[in-house]
Amino acid sequence: MLVEEVMTTDLVTCDVGATVRDATERMLRNRVGSVVVTDGGTPAGILTESDVLHAGYVTDDPLSAIPVRKAASAPLVTVRPSATLRTATERMRSEGVKKLVVVDGVTPEGIVTTQDIVDNYAGIRREVRDLATDATGWSERSDRLRD
């Protein structure tokens, strides 16, 4: 199964010059757990719910006084839409992140999260079973036994 099959394409963004409060409002309004931070339209980082909590706790400042550029995680960890979910999972694990921005070149096309992968686990298992069946000829042998 490929990233492009499970990714969310409605990407919520905010400019690097925004405040954490502005970005949080976007997250709440769009019911998402992160916003992609852009600088001149180019993806520059990501601000997650965890980043918001960390910034508020560490600075003890109101969210309206904290610039997104200081709170966002950067550099952005990305994956291509044609990558397999296994590749995406390995990248998440190696980078210690739960979300990957899906890019084609430098253009963001969506986001894939650990939750997207978990939600599609049944499809992944079905794909593995089908591959194993094709490789072993299991279905042909099963058909012969039924006749």
C-alpha cells in the first residue's frame, strides 16, 4: 500500500510569521493535530499539538506572544506519495516523528500520520495475504482441493 492511498490531502498551513495562537486556531477550526509551517509558500516545518504544549510550558508566555518560527519542528520530515507505508513507518521511527508531510519535489501534497497507517492496517494485512497467496500458488491449490 502506498502513502498516496492513505494520506490526507487537505493540508492546513500557516506562515512562519504567525503566532502559535493563530496556528492553534487553525488546528482547532480544521480539527487537525498539526499545521505545516510555510515560508514564502515553501514548507519550512510543522507545528504539532505537542509543540504548542511544549512552547506554552517552557516560555510561560501566552500563545499569542510565541512566534510559530520558534515553536515549530524543523527541518520538515517528508516522504514521497509513491513511497510504501513500510517506508513511511520506518522513516517515522528513525526520525522520531508521528507525522510526515507528503511532498512531490518541494510541493506539499498532504500529510500521513501514524493514525492513518493504523486505520489502514486491515488493508495492509489483506495486501500481504494476497501477495503471499500469489507467490505460493495457495489459491490454485485450494481450488484443486475444492473440485
